[in-house]
Amino acid sequence: MDQQQMNPMEMALLDYKEGLGVFQQKMPKIAQKYIDFTDVCFAEGELSQKQKQLIALGISVVAQDEYCIIYHTKGCMDQGCSEEEILEAIGVTAAFGGGAAMSQAVTLVQEALNEFGQNSSGQNQEH
């Protein structure tokens, strides 16, 4: 897909992927350890990958990490989460994280849901 045809959420994911690629070139040992660690953390286990993505989204919202909010909203969708499941998880997050979490939930998460819902052909990238 041409970058001019990408929506802002897709552009953010591309920025992250490109940034990680540069870091991998410059710091390959560190990058590989990080990727290996996150692969293990997000692998199917006692918790499903779907549950893990919902947890990661909640943490991202509380941390106000916009790239991770976008990435894990997409991850939730890729794992089959419904909009209602995502919004319920965000409700729990807001109960813990207060107004700052709610502001991210009602803006960035909703925008990502809308953007990725319109174009759900993308694949989940490494995080």
C-alpha cells in the first residue's frame, strides 16, 4: 500500500516498524532479545493471545503510550476482539487510570477502532 493511501493509524504502525528496523540494524543483540522476550510474553499460554492483547491495551492506555495504544488496539482486533470487548477492557482501564486513561480511550482507541475497522486487511507486526 502506498503511504499516501494509509490512514494515520497505519502510518503510526509503519513508523514504529521502521524505527524498530533501524534499532535492529544498530543494536541487533538488544533488539533480538527484546523481540524474543515479547514473542514469549504474547505466545498462547494459560492466557490466550486475545486476553494478552486486551491486557497490553489497558496498560498502554494507562501509560499513555500512543504507539502501543494503536498497536495493541490492532492486536486486539487481529485476535478477534469485538468492539464491545475492547471498550469493556478500556472501561476497566479507566476505572484504574482515571481521567487520563478515559481521555485516551475515547479518542485514540476509538479512532484506531474506526480506522482499522474500515481496513482490516493488515497483519499484526512484531512488537
